[in-house]
Amino acid sequence: MRADARRNRDKILEAARDVVAERGTDAPMELIARRAGVGVGTLYRRFPDRAVLLAALAEQYVHELMDALDHAASAGPDAWAAVRAFVVHAVDESRGAVAAALAGTSAPEARRALVDRLDVLVGQAQADGAMRPDADTGDIMDLLNVFACNPGVIPERFLPLMLDGLGRRSPGR
């Protein structure tokens, strides 16, 4: 892809992310083009229809989550700290509206890769004794969905409480 085409694609995806967060997935394509600073024709050359644009946006979003998970894994002192840091990042309100809007949009390979990476950390956190053995990656994904699909509805203070419920108390605490 030429450099100018790549820049236009990136501008369109950035604008789409903002517009979808504000107005949902049914927002006018013309608004997305206008926000991106490109013509409608340019938008449709890159993304022939709304479904293609939303799929690209969903894939980009999941890849951003994978980057955040990798960063949390490399920065955290242990696997449970990395899982917690990732969840806190993923449910940040600025990402919640996009996640909620894209909940039904497909990016199956990227999502599977994210779940596989998260599963490794969850397994390590359990092996370390920091996470409940009866909890699993599906529980973490459900927690993400609860917050993503209800932005602003669930009090922010509930997130640490829910994470604490997935953790395992060490003896003497």
C-alpha cells in the first residue's frame, strides 16, 4: 500500500473509532469521511461498505488489546498483576463505547489470538497461586464484556471488587 493510501486508511479508522464511540455503528459514513478529512469516494475505495469498515475497526481494536496485554505481561511483576493491569486498561471508559459498539462485529482470528495470550497469563497466575483455580479466561472475558457493554452504568469501583473476587487470598490475609 502506498504511503498516502496507508495514511488515509489510518485517518479513516481513527475517525471511525471516534464516530462509532459517539454515535454507534449506524453513524453516517459521510460523517466518518468528513472527520477523517477525506472524500466519501476515498472512504469507499478503502472500505467498500460499512461491514468491511467495522470489521477492520474491530480487528484494529483487538490488536490494540493484544498490544496492551503484551505490555502488561512484560511490565507486571507477575502474571496476576499483568491480568489485572490488562483488564483495567481494557475497560477504561474511553474504550468502552467502542467495545460496546463493536461487540457483534467479527474479528475471529484476532479475538482467538487475544484469548490464547490471555489464557497463558491466567494459567500462570493460577499456577502461582494468585488467581482462583475455579476461575478461567472465560470469566475474564465475561468481566470485560460486562463493563464494555455497559459503559457508565456499572460503578467504576466495582472493577477492583470483581478482580479481587477472581484473585486468591494468600494465607494470613
